[in-house]
Amino acid sequence: MTKILVVDDEVDLETLIRQKFRQKIREQQYEFVFAINGKDALEKLKAHQDIAIVLSDINMPEMDGLTLLTKLNEVSPLTKTVMVSAYGDIDNIRTAMNRGAFDFITKPVNFQDLEVTMEKTIRHVHQLKETIQAIKENNILKMYVDQNVLQFMGTREYEQSLMANETTEASVAFIDICDFTSISEKESPDTVVRMLNNYFDVIVKEIIAQNGTVDKFMGDCVMAVFRGNYHLDRAIDACLAIRTKIDNLPSELSFSPKVSIGINSGELISGNIGSATLKRLDYTVIGDTVNTAQRLQAAAGKGQIVITDACYEKVKQSFSCKLVGPAQLKNKTAPVTLYEVLN
């Protein structure tokens, strides 16, 4: 249903409008709101923010239609105005158009012409709203999706790739903000989200610097994946940088951020995981390597970066590590020997 504001000081116009458009009103295609002058119209626009178009006379007491045009963009920038006036001389028409009128109809009103003009104006307003919504959605999409992915979505390979799954060698890191739950329990939602996003931004920059990708945000934890040459070394380099950057952040609300990190390397299955019924798929990685990385993070203390003995053997020439000892990880039958990466 389209809401239309009629602005005219002629008291019998409301009855005439309701008679001429009674079928559209009955079918709930149109809903009319009436104002007696420009000042009244501005109040009605504030009260009815979903008004799509305005039909306005020019000559009215207190505030005329041409003055109203200068105010409309401030109050309702997407609303379009059709001037309906007996003052149809070229000067008034040009002034109205220069002040933002969408169209101009002269009195006495030809209601068939008025309806055609109204429909044209309504379509224009709807197109404007759809365009703005598309821009908003596109900007939001850019916040969540890598630019390379957005470009790929425009190619013919995109649809086929949705169902493509593969096994690959990579490294996975789980980076958790320690004790952040204590903040979320006592601070406002705005404060919690702002602080967490600030921490995540620091983490993400270091992941990207080592050509890693953020697989997902899980509460106050980030899951990152590193593929390609020296993926384990790059994962550790990223996490060492993350720990340093987070440690150097100032305290806020008596909270000093620290991270606990688990890193594992090995074979992963990557593919679109989710529900076809919900039409919601998440391109992610799964497998024992991922599960173990998450368990390692859970075993890590504040400021610790924990890896398995298998990972230690791969990087011991490049990084200084300390033996933590055997640990019983969930769903592992035998204890796993853990090492802490120092620097």
C-alpha cells in the first residue's frame, strides 16, 4: 500500500479525492493523509514517515507549496512531490521544478492524468528505495566477504564452485580473547561489541599480513586458516604478532586483553557446509586437524600459543618452543604432547 500526502487548503478536496480513488482505497492500494498547508504537511510527514509521494497546492496560508518544497528534502529526502495548482504559469512551474518537484499538474484537475502521474511518481520512489537498499546490502556484503570472492561471484565458474569440495594441507589457528565473558556480563551491548570488534580488527590485520584467511568469528574467538607454502610458519608468525599487539593494547574498563591460541597443521576438508533447506551454506574447513586446533586453544593459558609435538618437529629450527607436556584432549584416545611457542 502506498501512502500519499495531499496538501491543500480547499476543504472539499479531501471528499473529492476519497470519491475519485475509492476503489484503490478499498483495495488498500492507496492510503491518503491530508494537510491544510505546508506547515501542517511537515508535521504529517514527521508523523507518517512512510509517505511515498506528496500532492501539493501552491497558494496556501502560513506556508505555501513552493516554500514546502524547500523543506521536504530535510524532512523526507526520498519523498517526491507533484504540484497540483491553478497557478500553472511558466514561472511557477520552473520555480517548482528547480526546488525539486517531480511533476506539475494544473487545476482544474484531470483525475485520469493525476492517477497516471501518481503511478509514475510512485514507481520512481520505489526504484529509488530499491537502489538504496541494494547499495546498503552491497556495502554490508563487502564487510563480510573478501573482495576477490565478490569478483568471483560474477563469473560462470561461481555456481559450479558452490558444490566443489576438496582435501588440502593447511594450518588452522584458534585465537581466543581470554576472560572476555566477564565484560559481556556487566557492560552494555554497545560497549561489548565495540571492544570485541576492536580486538578482532587487530587480530585480522595480522592474519591477513601472513596471507591467512579468517574462516569465522565464534563468539570471542577467531578461526583462521593458512594455506600454501610454509603455512605453519606463517600461522605461527601471525599468532606471535597477534599476541604482541594484543598485549600492548591499553586496558579498558579494568580489562587487559590477552589471547590464548591453539595452532595445528595437517589435512583439511574444505567445502560448503550448511543447510540447503535454510539456503545457508558456509564455505569452511572441517576435520580432525581443525578439531585438534580448537582443543589446543582450550588447553592454552593466557598469552600462550600451543602446538602439538608433530607441529613442533616441523618448526623447531625456526621458533623457540618450550615443552608443556602430555595432555588428554577431547576425543583423543592417547595423550598428546604439547609445546608452547615462545618466540
